[in-house]
Amino acid sequence: MKEKEKMGTGRKILLIIITILLLMSAALYFGGVFYFSSHFLPNSTIDGIACSFITEKEAQNRISDGISAYVLAINEKNNGVEKITAKEAGLRYVADETVGELLKKQNRWLWFLSLGKSNALEMSASTTYDTESLRKAVESLNCFQEENVTAPEDARIEETDSGYEIVAETEGNQLNKEKTLQVITEAVENGKTEVYLEEEGCYEKPAVSENDATLKKQLEQLNQLTDVMITYDFEDREEVVDREVIRGWLKKDEENNYVLDKSKVAEYVNQLGYKYDTFGCTRTFETYDGRTVTVKGGDYGWAIDQERETAALMKAVESGETQVREPIYSYEGWSRTENDIGSTYVEIDLTNQRMVFYLNGDPVVDTEVVTGNPGMGWETPTGVYAVDAKKSPAVLTGEDYESPVTYWLPFAGNVGIHDAPWRTEFGGELYQTEGSHGCVNTPYDQAEIIYENLEIGAPVVVYQ
């Protein structure tokens, strides 16, 4: 009986203890429910900021403090790192209902389940920043200071001692300011703590790389056009067209190819003509008796055919073949040396009425002559001429005469050297009163020697 009473008492005590524990648990549970209706659950974070056991207001303060401590790391080329702080950007937190909404959404009835696990919450924190302050902060970065900036350079073609070669592009470290500002602004707006400018494509890039197909093609064109030497042979002088000369003739066409500029080549050929052409030029001439006279005019000499030679020179350069060439002439003289009259020529001294014929430097004819009558306006024209033709026999005709001759060598239109069977005397002052219509009347035997030894194109020098 006593044992039954003891067992009943024990049960009562156990029930009391269980009841007390249940009451305490209920109190603790409902206390937690009540507490976490205004406080964040254990292990709660909002955008990485610890907010456990704090109220909405306290969470807002922590978020505000966190944003005030915000720093954006700006990673640049070559491991450079700079930063922009919240203060520099004018960044600050604007309190709104967002934190309160997070608090309301948390399950306070299961608060006890948060004791052993993380409760990471995310929100778009309402922030604002000063646009102008952020711009100034970006512009103040070291990477934007002129002394620290190396602009990119395109790959290019440069001339060397041996030709042309491609110089590789330079990447540089110049930033596109607007692009960089855009990337940094987006990072600040999204709360990023790090940004990589190179990955974001903020750096200016060279427009042309060393592997550019157009650049390689242009290099080939330049080396092909300039890797040639053309020597103009003027017998006792020469002109060389080489890379130094040709590079001044190059231009790009509409398709961006290097080609020869025809106008530049024509200018060069024109200068050749100016230097070497002798057709109709004034000459200094040494006479048979050692005098030096100046002779103007006439139709003898060399004249480069400007149009044809320009085309030929361009073709020669484009062929890439080193060569020696003579210009294409529209008029040709007797000798290509500086003294283009050479050693076979006729000279006529009008003042002394004397004619000398040199054959390969030897005076084979030295004779008196009768030239044009100046009193009648029939003076023999002065200048250096080329023998135009040879005819034997010939009949010379004019308005009031018809004269048969054996040897006829015209050199200035209807003016020429011929024998004069109607004359018995030559030289002296005869030309003043009995002069010809302009021709050079010559003793028969002397005219014969000249005719037999003088070729068409040979020079005839006539001077006072």
C-alpha cells in the first residue's frame, strides 16, 4: 500500500516538472516570436551586413554605415589599383521601407530554426550619389593624368637602310574617359566593390595591328616599288633613280594601295629635260679661231618626250628590274655628251664669211662662203641647226629664181648649204651687196666634201 502511494507521488512530481518545462518552453517560444517580430532573426545578414537581433532602425543605421564605408577598387593595366570612396562619389544611403519589408517577411514563428543556419537577405539598397562628384573623382584618378598616359599607336610602316618594315603597334594605357565613367558608375550603382577596366574594354586600342592584311600588302607594295635602281645614261653623265628618289613619288590610291604618282614622275622627267635638253637652247661655242661665242636658237639638240618618257619610267619602276636606260626623245642631237655638238659639225662665221667643217674633230673643210644679203632682209639665220636632208642634184626655187645645184644640204627650212656654179668669188663683203636669199653659197669642191661626209642630223652652227 505504501509502495503504491510512493509511486503516485513520483508521478505527480514528474507531471509537475513536465508542465513547468512546457510552460517555460512556451514562454520562451512565444517570447521569441514576439521579439523577432521587431528584430531580425539570428544569423541574418542584409547584403552582407550582419543584422542579427537588431531592429529595423538599427539595421538601417548599419546599412548606412556600411555604405559610408564603401570603397570601389579600380583595377588597371599592369596591376595598378586605385580606389574611389563613398565620400568621393557622394554616395549615401536613403532609408525607405525595404528593410521593414524584409523584417515583415521573415518567419518569426520558426525563429528557433535560424539558430543553426545562415539567413542571408538581399535587397536593393536605396542609395544616391552625386553625378558631378563621381565624375570629378574619376577624372582625378592617376590613370587619367597626362604624365601617366601613353596613347596607343597604330602599327606602321617605316623606312630602314635596307627597305621598309612594319613597326608593331603600341598598346599604351590611355582610357576612354566616357566608357570608364560608365563602367565605374554602374559599379557604384550596383554596389560592386571591384572593377577591372581592361576586362570591361575601357582602354583605347590601336586601330591597326602588325598583322593587319592591308598593312602587310602595303609593305609588299612599297618594297617592290622601291627595290629597283634605274640609271639614266647621258654618256658622260648619269642620273640614278633609286629608293631615295622613288619614295617621293608614292601615293595611296582610292583602294589604299601604294602606287606611283604620275604627276610626281612627270615632274621628275620635266626636271631631266630642264637639265639635259638642248633643243633650241643657248650655247657657249668655241670657234675655229679660238673665240668663245654665244649662239641662240635653232632646232638642233635633244628634247625628252615628256609624256612617253613618264610612262616608260613608271613602267620601268613597276617592273622591279634594275636597268640602264636612255630617255625617249622627241628630238635627237648628234652627241649625247654635255657638248652635244660633238666632233663632226659645220660652223659658219657670218661676220667673216667663213665656213669650217670638222669631221671627227679634224677640219677637213675651211672655206670662204657667201651668205644671205642683210640689206634685202635675207640674212642667214643664226643658231644651231640640224641638217634636214641631203639631195643631189637639186633645183632651188623662189619667187624670182630657179637655180640648179649639185649638192643641197638644207638646215633651216629653205636655208641650206649648196654649191653655187654661178659664182667665181666667195668671202669678203660680197654678201653685203651680192648675198644670197639666206643660203650658204659654197665653192663646188668644198660643198662636195661636206655633202659626202655629213649625215642628216649633223649640227650646223651659225653665228655672227
